[in-house]
Amino acid sequence: MPAAQGEPLPMSISSPEFWLAFLQLVWINVLLSGDNAVVIAMACRSLPERTRKWGIVLGSGVAVGLRILFTGIVATLLALPWLKVVGAVALFYIAIDLALPDDEGAESVKASESLWRAVGTVALADIVMSLDNVVAVAAIANGNFLLLVLGLAISIPLIVAGSSLVMAMLDRFPILVWAGAALLGWIAGEMLLSDAAVMDRLGGHEVTEHWSLLAAAAGAVFVVATAWIWGRVRSARADTTA
């Protein structure tokens, strides 16, 4: 039966349109995998060497699996007021927590518990960060589930490779942990301002777009400053009780 007027025609796997959309999905995931690589690398950086690879693989799999799961429902949820505000607050917390130095007793935590905690951190962060990008992915897939799964699955090796590279850099240059936390704060600041309820109260999309860069920069500064102060306070308390 032909498609009704105004409805998109289904794409066959043998059609040029299918593979063009597939390449677009791959490119989108190349661009988006950087954020996931930073989160996975930062969440797994304290794991024992033998556990890190599992953390990267499981974290990457969780990130892609959640992207597939939430692509079908987030487009509707994004229209709800205050959802992005909640997501931004959660991402602020994740960024600050990842920037803080490890507790002195962290080495005594069992590797399996640390691994699943790291994977849980990756899962929560990816849920939050996926709010802004799954709509674009769903639009490209145009309801074709096979195309969606193929396009997102190809991002697994991209995220794994990116996470491994970022983790190696974090080991060599610890200051980059703060840069990664600032990046997450930047994303959270942009997300906060793009919430539908916030845009309505500030005067619409044009106004919030004008202030988006400032909001993102403020989010990055907030994360770095809060993590630094929190770390100093925690260190002072540890010295007092020692």
C-alpha cells in the first residue's frame, strides 16, 4: 500500500537514501561520542588496570544501548517543561563529583563494586546528555529501527577508542580531569537555558540563544569553582579529624 500523502516513504536497505542516512547517523555519532568518551574515561580512571577495559567496554555499551532506548521516547519528553532543568542539575552534580579527588580509602573498594559504580555513573550521565542529541538521531532514522540500531552500534568502537585515548591523557596530565569536568558543566549550562519553561520565562528562543554562550561558560566555571571549594573543605575536615 502506498504511503499516504505527506508521510515519509519507508527506506529499503538497498536504497541510496538508506545508506545516506546511515552515513549521516555515523557522522552524528562521531561528533557526539566525544562527550561520552570524556565521561567514561573520567568515571573509570580510578579503576584497577585489569578492570579499566571492562569499564570502558561496559560503559560504552551502556551509552549506546541507552541512546537506542531513549531515542524513541525522548522526543516527546523534551517538550515537557523543566525536564532539561532537572537533567542539567544532575549533570552539574556528576561533573563536580568526577572532578573531586578520590578518597584515601578508595583503594580498599572491591574492583567489581568500583566497576559497576563507574558504569552507573556513565549510564546516568549518558541519559542526561542524550536529551539534546537523540532527537536529531531519531529524525535521521525516520522511524527505521534497523537504520537506528546500525547507526548507533557503529559508534561503540568510536566511543571505546575515544575513551581509551582520553583515559591515557588523564593519567599523564591530571589537570585534564578539571577540563573534562568543565566540559560537562558547559553542556549542563547550555541544557539549562534551552529548557522550554526557562525559554518562556526569559522571552523566547531568540533571547536564550543570545545568552547560551554565557550560560555554558557560567556552567563550566560553576563546576570548577564548586569542585575546588568542596575539595578544599573536605581536605580541611580530613586534616582536622586526623
